Amino acid sequence: MARPTLDPQRRRSETLNLRLVPTEMYDLRRRAAEAGVTLAEYARATLTGRRPKPKPVKDRMMSALLYELSSIATNLSQLEDVTGDANFAKWARYVGGDLVERVTDRHDLAPLIEEHLEAINGVGHMINAMARRANVGKDPDPGEVEETLSILGRVLEPVHKAVKRPAGGGDKEPDPGGGRDAL
């Protein structure tokens, strides 16, 4: 279903081209990231006198992690749809369902997430590349699939273990599944 047509007075049809020195652009991107908005949203708000306030680091980390996990789960679901491999479906349910549910509202994990977010993003790119190739009809290489899913398990292992512990870092819950292998 298409979006309703906006009133011409509310439609963003005007553009502003602006040149910046690299340090100015870096500063704008950093401030937009701190506020948890896109560069365009930050620039628009700043130019109209409504500069967004920085979000706490823990909120930014949680948002970034949830975005990464959802993206990975979506790509794994696409791989399952294209290949029919139930292993992709199992991983998609874990990453996009169970892990997302367990990590939601666990702001105590922000330092751990910040430490591992780049690696999670990296494996996300690997899975995305496999999904793109599969979506254009190229069968995934079994060795690449095995290696990528193994890397995914290793990268998610610290988060997997952390969400099994109660919030606040109390006594560690027993791990009957044996950590990453239970994924």
C-alpha cells in the first residue's frame, strides 16, 4: 500500500548543496551519531533551530545492536527462502527472535555491545553478501556457509553468554547448552 500524498507545502522538495571541510563533516557526522539520527535529520533540525540532544551511549549501543541483529536475521531468512536450508531458518529465529528478545532492555550490556559491535557488523556484511548472491540465483558455497555461520556463532557468543546472566551481573546462570554450541 502506497503512502498518502503529502500536501505540497509539507513535501520536502527543496535541496541545499553545501561544501564543508573534512573536519566540519566529521563533527556533523559525530554529532548526528551521538543524537541517534541520520546526518540529514541532524542537519535539517540544526538549520531550523531544533538541534537534537545526544542520546546516552547505552541507548545508541542498544539501537545499533538491535539494527544489526534484525538485519542479520532478515538476510538469514532470505537465504532460507532461496535455498530451503532449515539451518538458516534456525539461525534467523535465534538472532532475530530469541537474542533480540533477551537483549532488549539490557542496557547493562552496553559496554560489552560496544566492544563487539564492529565484529557483529562485519559478520552481518558477510551474511548480506551471501544473501545478495543467493537472491540473484547463485548457490551459496557450502564451505562459505559453514565458515560464515561459525564466525557468526563466535561473534555472537559474548552477547549470548551475557544475556543468560541476570541483569545487573549477579550470579551466573548455569549454561546447560554449552554456550555457542547451543545456538
